[in-house]
Amino acid sequence: MKPITQIIENRPWMAWLIFLVTIIIVFIVGLLASSVIERRAEAVFVNVPKTEISQFEPRNSVWGENFPREFQSYSQTADTTFASKYNGSQMIDMLEVEPRLVVLWAGYGFSKDYSQGRGHFYAVEDIRNSLRTGGPTNETDGPQPSTCWTCKSPDVPRMMQEEGVTEFYKGKWSRLGAEVVNPIGCADCHDSKTMNLHISRPGLIEAFERQGKDITKASHQEMRTLVCAQCHVEYYFDKHKAEGAAYLTFPWDKGLSAEAIEKYYDEIEFSDWTHSMSKAPMLKAQHPEYETYSLGIHAERGVSCADCHMPYKSEGGQKFTDHHIQSPLNNVANSCQICHREETAKLIQNVYDRQDKIIENRNKLEELLVYAHVEAKKAWDLGATEAEMKDILMGIRHAQWRWDFAAASHGASFHAPIETSRIISSGIAIVGETRIKLARLLASKGFNQEIPYPDIATKAKAQEFIGLDMKKLREEKSTFRKNLVPQWIEAAEKREAGYDKNGIRQ
């Protein structure tokens, strides 16, 4: 091979070509180095706090001054345009969709109003508007305890710090209306000094302690689920723990399954309410999403809530967690397809197929439960005794608990489809056996006819069937929103205007 000098001597243009190629390579390398240096400088700039955040700062906008990307994505939880086949980010009147629910919850607040919730951005607004919180006229009025605020706002840890946890759980919901005004946000999940994920609600910590677990030993990946498990869980109000307090408690002492929690409730003889028709001592599942998630394949594989509902994203060279908390079906590329290689349409259809099959059986269980409540009422009307009804009422309680455990776990048909199907099938079996007992009891009372299914084709008809005065309830809520809510907002604005630069009340 000829030396390069001889090649250049024979072809002078080659020297110019080598010179130009060298210049281009140096230029590209320079651009790359410049970009790397710029991104590193930007990272330093981004992570320099602009505002000192106090330990219990409840205002999300203040946190947003230091973390604009996260705050901007969080603000997208105000978007209500996404709709999937069954849910989404918009509000859905579930009693209108499924009027049977009105009868299942007869005598309980959910028969008045139950809507598919919107994003975290609306947490405070939606609980104010719900008919379940009634139309209080002052801070000692209304149907619900102050404990109902527990999962709605970062003002809650602030108030627990100021009053003490037990004191926070005392009194009426309306007592804290002027204090709890900021929607779910930063302080609910993050430590203000380190920004590490942390647990801000005592219920989860106490549940771990009773199981002999130390939640402070949880890994970062586990915390990406546990911060959600502060609220997206089954719980009840323990009114025996402290006088005058509805103490929020997780019933996990015997395990996380529907049967384990049911056994816990049965042993302490707890019920949320007595059904107004059947007189059964009922349980109302809240939203046991952590429990059902824990029984599914994603939990088994170490996938956290945030991996799917708050996946990582990049912007301006910065990788961060997308705080637009939403259904993964609205962000398949960043959630599902990080692991699954199927096409978007196929992945979504897979979810819908699971939902369709489970909801088909869940609807059948709903129908059978309506029959059971109506038939039980007929038995009482014919003079049945408490002794004769005891096992029947327990059957209704257990069957509806299984239905509600599946229905209230909004993502259960995806998180744990096999377990959810098993729970619903168990409920169908229990209510079937219970209705046989009812038929025998009715026959013993001389009644052998079929009891007709009630006309509950609409929410209005169902609410009239169970005796609700919806006009009065709506008028009370309207008066509350017109008179009391503006006072709350005004008092809150005045209080927050008095915070010092560190968010401390003056």
C-alpha cells in the first residue's frame, strides 16, 4: 500500500478532502460536547430550589415554583376529555348507569349519589358537591365525620400536625371546610426537604405496624406504590379506638384478600350500615385497589402503580415522573409498551375483553342481590323473626361484600382478573344459597309466589323505590354551596395570604 504522502502528491485534491472531512468531524464532536455541557448546566439550574418549602406546605403551586415540569404535568389532571369503554377522566353518574346500585345501598349515602371520580385536581371540589356530604349549615352540622377529608388534600397532614391525628378525626366534615381547600398534590407524597417519597397518612403506617412491618424499610420502587396505598385502599371508621373520633383504620390484620378482610369485620361485628329493606348488617367496600393490585401479576413482577399511571418521561434533556396521573389506556406508549411489544389497539382490546367478561358476571350478581334484598323485606313483612333471618342476612352481607370488593376496586378486572372473577363467582354462589333459604322461609310463612323484580330502570325510579326525597337533598346541597362554601373559600384565602415565605401560618 502506498504511503499517504505519495497518494496526496499524486492526487492533490485528496488532501483537501481529508481536511474538509476532519473539519466536519471536529465540528460534529464540538456540537455534541456543547450539547452535553448545556444539558449538565441545565440540570444544575433545574435542581436549584427557587423557593424554600415548609414541611407541611399544602399549596401545590408553591411546590411548582421549584418543580415546574412536574407541576405542569400534574395540572393536566384537570383534563376530563379522556373516556375509555367503562371509565376515563370524566365524571360518570354511576347510579344512572346502574340503577340497581341504589337498591344495593338503600339506607346508605351512596344511594343518594355515586359518580366516577375525576382527576386529583378535583378532589376537594367533588367532595363538596357530592350529595353524600349533605348540606351542612355550620361546622357542627351534616351527615359525615371530619375523617372523610383524610384522602382529599395536602391540607390534611398540616391539620393532623396542628391538631393531632385523633383530634383531626373528631367532629363533623363541615368543621374543616375552611381548612381543607387544596386538592391532592405534592405534600401528600413527597418530603419537602429531600423530595423523597414519604407516607403522610397514619392509617398505612399503623396497618404495617400491626402486621409487624416497618414501612420505613420499603425500597424506592415499593414506595412508588405505597404512596398510592395511603388512600386507594379499603378502610373503615373505628369509633371505639378514641372517644368521639371516627378513627380511620385499614382492616389488614388477617390479610388483604376479600375473605381475610371479611373475617376481620365479622369478628369485631362491624357494619357500615343496616340495609333499609333487608335489615342486613352491610359492609361498604371503599376502593380496595391496592389490595386487588397486590393479588395480580403486575405486583408479582414488581411493577408499581407509578410505572403505569405515572410513567417516566423526558423533556428538555430531563427525565422525570409524569405527574399527569391517569389511565394507562390514555398513554399506552409510555406505560404498557415499555414492557409489552403488541400494538396499541391490541393492548387496549385485551383490557376491554377482561373488563367485559368480569362485568358480565358482576352485573348478574347485582341483579341477584336486588332480588335478595326485596325477598328479605317480604320475609320481614310476613313476620319472620331475627333468629330465622340471621343466616340469611349474613349471606346477603357476604355476597354483597364480594360484589362491592370487585366493583369498588375500579381497576380490579385488569389488576387481578383471575382473583376478581373468583370473588364475583363466590358472591354468586353465596347469594344463590341465601335465596334458597329465603324461599324456604317464605314458604313456611305461606308465601309461595314469585316476588316481582322492582321497576328500577332509572336512577330516579330506584331512588323513589327506596323512599329517598331527592328534591329535598338537592335543595339542601344547593343552599350549602350558595351560602357556606363561599365562606370557606374566603376564610381559606385570608389564611393563606397570611403565610410567610416558608408557608408558615402567621
